Amino acid sequence: MELFFELGASEDQANFETVYAVGREGKAFRNLGDESSDLSPLLDVILEKVLPASSGSDNEKMSAQVFNLGYDNFLGRMAVARIYSGKIFSGSQVFVKGENGTRKGKITKLFGFEGIARKEEEVAHSGDIVLLAGIPDIYIGETICEDESVEMLPHIAIDEPTLSLNFLVNDSPSAGREGKFVTSRQIKERLERELEVNVGLRVDFSPDQGRNKMGPSFFKVYGRGELHIAILLENMRREGFEIQVSEPEVIIKETDGIKTEPYEELVIDVPMEFSGGVIEKIGGRRGIMKNMVEKEGIVRVIFDIPTRGLLGYRGEFIIDTKGEGIMSSRVTGFKEYAGEIRKREYGSMVSMVNGKAVAFSLANLQERGILYIEHGTEVYEGMVVGNVLKGDDMSVNPTKGKQLSNMRASGTDEAITLNPVFVLNIERGLEVMNKDDYLEITPKSVRLRKKYLTELDRVRVKRE
């Protein structure tokens, strides 16, 4: 109850029903001390208190709206839809209404849901959520109806992409060791399948974007934020793909001759003692405070901020609030370009050799910055093994061991203590990478590397 009030819940929201349950035993109780043998008390409360899913009835004309997409290797694109009125029958002829007009279609397969499994059905009723096959060009927000006279339901708007980055074939020295799918053809086929169900994603397969002058072929992918892209990369990693990506860049547009960029509404809930530091940092990232409310020691602050300003901030926010802050955002549209945003830039510790990292060398390097690798990690030339507080890159040798000799001196044999490393995952990697880095993603590893692996190549590119 206290947590509800701290988060700003109203009286109606806080006046909720309470049911006690033991998940391992499969029992629920209306009151502590009651006798029960199953979950019937919980199901009874749902029937009593939860309103019906649909205000329509089975006797009205059928009307359903698509709110998500699915894909099956045999059935093709499938639509996840909610039935607002009437019944849907498998094999029936329907009309599909969208922004581009009305067209006819046929439902070849109809599936319902039992838990997380799908079950084929012949008929579905008002209020059901169903999976439909047979309409290959179906899209989110379109209305499926049995009669052309039925009005189209309010359209569901899909947010535009706000970020872009390049998906490349992994060409690092460790390429091909862990993944099953490593070629550009396999990556292209996977992205084409993703486009069938991921409506917020855009991919540029054009020849102009498909060949880098001094590197592997790549595809330009447009998404709706770092999390959107990170989920796709994580799914591909688990499926056995090896891939590397460039630094995410915000999409900049020209509207009526004015340079525009995506903005987001940022809502932050933090304890009062951390609010000052958070407001200062977001202000430095061109965030404009719109509202600030304090209740029960928790401050809710609402900002209007460019998407550029949010890139790489989530990790800093967790540290600044000691994990007690809540941060959420939504895209509000494109607005006038906010100008340069200065962020704290880190230099990179770049390995200059191939081999295994050793504790003796890492103990010296950790004094210069934060490490991404542990003792025994395989490294290669051009791999980023950590960051330095200064803005310049530093070439290091993490494989250098202690000189073995019979000479001894006071204080040279003390125990080596390594600090905990900053473990890279996909989201952290996208936050900390620089413009001249690639994030290498394999089924078992996430590494940062330089676009040009040798120091000679990097110097030559800077001069050009």
C-alpha cells in the first residue's frame, strides 16, 4: 500500500482487492487462515471484479483489429487480433480496412491461446485474442470485418525509427569460432524475416549501403531506440549469429528547410537526495524540465529531451541514483535540432598484441581506468580492453607477464588484487562505444574493437 502511494497512485487505484496465494502448492485464499485446495478463490475474484474484455456481443457484425504480427515458416505472416464484436470463423471471407482502402481476404487458419501455447480453433468469439493466417499483406492497426459496411476502428499509430546503425559481417581475428551463421547472406535473410513481424524496424539493403570502402559489407538498420535494437541483437546472438555493429546515430531530418531531430518525453522518479545531480546532468544534455512534483520523499521530474541526449545516459543514471531511480521515455516527434551536446568522452585502452590477458599487466592497467576483461581473457590486436579517463586512446599490452629472474627486492612479490571489471553486454556496449569502434557480438561473447585493428591503420585514417 505504501509503495502505491509513493508512486502517486490515486485512491481508486490503491483500493484494490487482495488475494493470498502459494504458487508452489497451487493454492489461493481470500483471507489468511481460509481452507483452499486450488486457485478457485483467485479465479472467483477475477470473475467478480474484472470487467469483460469486450463491450460487443456475438450477435453483432464481426469486427476485429490487428495489434501485433507473427510469422510461421509454413503459413507466412500472421496477425494477432482482438475481436471487438461478432464471431470469426476459420475459412471465412473477410474485408480488411486500412489507411490505403479496403480489400478482400480469406482466413485460412484460426488459432486461440491456452496459456502460452496456441491452439487451432474453428470459431472465436467477441473479446477473444486470436492468431489469424491467410492475409499475407496484413498490417498493425487494420480492421478485419465480415461486412464492408462495418466502420473502421481507430488506427494504431506506429512510431517512426529514431536511430540508425550498421550491421556488419564479423571480420575480427576471433570470427567464426562461436557462431553458426556468419555470412552476409545469412544476416540478410534473418533481417528480412524480422521485417515480417517487427513493424518498427527498417532495413536498407540497397547496393549503395551494402559495401563499405575499407571494410566488410553492411546493412543499415533503423530502429526505435537502443532497447529496440538491443533486443534484436540479443535474439540473433541466441540463435547463433555472429555480427558486429557500428555506433548508433540519431536520424536527422530536414523539414521545411529546418534541421530536426527526434525528441522524447523523459519521466524520472528519484529520491529527493539524488534529484539535484540528475537534473544537472540532464540539463547538460539539452533536456528541458517541464514539470516537477514531490510526494512522500520521491521526486517526479518530466523533461523534454533530444534522443541524442539520452544515448549512453542510462548507465550513468543507475550509478547516480544508486539503483533507486526509475526512468522511462517515449518518443514525442521531431523538433528543431538542439545543437551540440557535450558528453563525457572516454579514451580506449586498445590491445596492441594477440594472446591471453594476465593479472600482472591488468593490475597496472586498472590504475589508468576501467577494465572490460578479466585474467585469462583472449585478446587480439585492436580489441578494446578498457577505457581511460582522458579522452585519448592508449595502446597497451595486457599479455605482459612478470619478468622471471632470481633477483628479489622488497615489495615486488605482494599479492595482486584486481578490481571488479565492467562486464560488457549488448546494452552497455552500445552506450560506451565511440564512433571509431565496432561492437562484436557472438553467441558467447560481447567485445569492443576498433574499426581499424592496427595502430598504423588508425593513424593513416586520422591523417586522411
